[in-house]
Amino acid sequence: MHTDLLQVVKERRSVREFTNEPVSQIDIMNILEAGCWAPSVRNNQPWKFVVISDPGMRAILSEHSIYSTIISQCPVVIAVYLEDDKGTSSAMGNQAIGAAIQNMLLVAEDIGLGGVWLGDIQDCRDKINIELGIAEKYNLAAMLAIGYPAHRNQKSHRKHVNDFILKNIGG
């Protein structure tokens, strides 16, 4: 295992406060590409993305969400959609979307950006789709707020890995 990757995983934190510095299109494309390389059942790649860097649209979207401050103040919001007609169960589709989001957040961390997974948006999904002009066959799964962190003082801890192992059969 590359210890650098494990270090990125361990250092990544949810960033909710950002500077005003814009995020380059190259960085956005690298983040999206990381999402596209996530695993998915039968490699069906059920994700779609809407990139919102326009401050006016972010302000409109913020009015429909409990994350209004984060959405209005970050430089980029990426709406992550599950394409419902890809022939997967919702569980498998959600797993693929989660993997894509994790890849995206890890790449954001690795290139010096910060981000937060805004997953509790179910109550405003329809309103956001209307504002963005997105067809019903796309199910808004989450939004990611991305930008340069205003600070890096987020704290976290994890229990030891042994606390999570129910059994180790054969090891």
C-alpha cells in the first residue's frame, strides 16, 4: 500500500468554510475524473454531475437547503446525480455514488482543496432540480461544496481498527 494515499485518507476533513479564491477548471475536471473512476456494478457508471460556480445560481440553490451558508459561500458546488435508468438497484447505485463522492473528496484533499459532502438534501431535491433544469430521471444524491479551506483546524478521531472487526476468520 502506498502510505501517501493512506495519509490523505487520514488527513481529509469536512471543510465548511472557504476562502474566496476561485478553483481552476483543471482542478474541477480532476475532481470529476476521480469520481468517474469509482467502482460501480457492471461498470454502469451511474453518476452525472452539475458544476455550479456561478455565485448567483449558488445563492438561489442556497435558499432551498439547510446548508445555505456553505452553498452560498463556497467557490464551487458539484451536484452529484444518480441516473435512475442505468438498470441497477437503488442500493447498488447509492454505493457507486458514495464511492464516486469519496474519490472526489480525496482528490480535492490531495490537490490542496477542501470539501464537504452535503448529503441531507432530500427535502429540497425537487426544488434544486427545477432551478438547475434537470430531468426527473436524474436523482440528486448529494452536493459537494469545494474550495480552498479558510483554515485547517478541523479535528477528528477514530477508534482503533480492531474495534470494528467482528471476526477474523483464517487470519
